[in-house]
Amino acid sequence: MKSNLSNLKPLIVILGPTASGKTALSIALAKNFNGEIVSADSRQIYRGMDIGTAKPPRNEKLKMKNEKFDCVIIETIPHYMIDICDPDEEFTLQHYKQTAIGIIKDIQSRGKLPFLVGGTGLYISAVVDNLEIPEVSPNQALRQKLETKSNKELFQDLKRVDPLSAETIDRNNKRRLVRALEVCIVTGRPFSSQRNKGKPLFDALQIGISFPKEELYKKIDERVDEQFETGLEDEVKGLKEKYGCRVPAMSGIGYHEMCEYSEGKFTFEEAVRKIKSNTKKYAKRQMVWFKRDPRIHWITKQSEAEKLIKAFLKENKNHLDK
């Protein structure tokens, strides 16, 4: 596994579809390799959206001694990019990239090993590939027009103008659908063609969690059931009262369906079935995205990940000692 980027500092990436066990694995690895974790989840950035985004329980909040970046402590490990904005705030891919890169470099400067962990492929690619993100300023008039459309209508529009983006985008994420269409319309070019790779900033080892489809789907069903048992309905009710159901963050799986249920569009049982079905479809799209990247090392157990990391750090001349 000799790296041709060994002049760069190491970054470990743990990725995979939703409910595949990324959180537990990354915490175990961070403990073993003196690491800190940067979330690459486009929903866990929002405050108050805890149960529906499957955030792990936090012990406490703190600010690192350098006072540069807020983090939460989960099983003694600092986690960044969680609870950093409110559901009604604008948060762009460029903002994620800049902030995450700053955090990763700060972790490295303190002699720690950064772990980038999540299932949002675009967030991971923005950091690993140093994506050159289109600098297209928000067009409020266009956005307002687009936001009057349903997610289904927006997805069909995107499919016509940019089929490649439509293959991997979360079709329930209105914010992303609107932004992709906005860039396409303003620039006159497909959104997917404008995300060029820049010069790498890190020597990244990408590790993906492989899960048999049937087992993954079973875990998704169990997770959704657990979310309702721990208060998802009340969480959505509270967010709806504070922000309404039209803010982009509320278009996420779990929140969107429960908002529609609260509006009488279908029964509670139908809402649960839709959440499970949409989550499985999302997991499938995640894997379509990840399987395109031949650099990802797929593993089925923790010991395989540990072996990969040890070999990677041994060959990386800038490796961090435990």
C-alpha cells in the first residue's frame, strides 16, 4: 500500500452506507491510534436534529484548548462538524470543505491522527480530492421559484439537465436539489462537470465498511424502529414548531415523512414504512457513489481496518506515533 503522496500528512477516512456501523468502528480506531474524528454527515451538522440523524450520545460539549473549533466528546473522543448550525441556516459545500480542512490540519498540528467519518460522499470527496467547488453566488429569486416545486419535480428537472448528479444526489434533500439546479441554470453547465479535483492536501487512506444488502436493510429497519422508540416523533414536532417544515434541513429522511404525516397526508404506519424504504434507497445511492472510487479499501471487521492503518502509517514518512 505504498502511497505516492507520502510527503503529505495522513488522513484516515471511514465511510459506508447509513447504518453500517461507521460510528462504532471510527471511535474504536480513534482510541487505538490517538485520533480525533471529523464528521462527514450532511445532516448531523444541524442542532436539534439528533434522533433522525442517528447522532451518537454525547458526554459533554467542550472547546479545545486552542479555542479554534468547537467539538463534542463521544466516548472520550473529540468529534467535530456536529451541531454547528441551526436547521434554518445556509450551509454550503464550500463552507464544509473549508471548515473541515482547517480542523484536520489543526488535529495534525497537535500530533493527533484525523479520522474523516461519514456517508456523505460529496463531503468526503471535497476534502480528499480538494474539489474546486463552483463559486456561484445564491440567486434568491431563482431559489424561491425552485423551492415552490416538490422534491419529485426538482429531481426530474435535475435528471434532464444533469443525469450524472441525479444518479447520486439525495432526492429527498431539497436544499441539495435546489443548489444543483441553481448552479446548472446560472452557469449553463451540468453541476457534475464543475467539481474538478485540485492538488491533494492530505495522504488519505479510505476504508469502506462492506455489508451484505439483506443485513444492512435489516439494520436500517431496526434503527428506524429504535428512533421512534426514543422520540423521533416528538423531535420532529418540536422542530416543526420552531422552524416549520419548509426549511431545507427538514427535507431529510425521517423529518420529511413525519412532517407529511403531521399534515395528514398519510397514516403513521405509512410514514414509518416510507422512512424505512427511503433510507434503503439512500443507502443504495451511497454505495453507487462509493463503488466508483477504486481507492477505497473495503473491510468487514475492525481487525482488517487496523491492519490497513498500521501498514499505511508505517509507510507514511510523516506518520504519527501512538
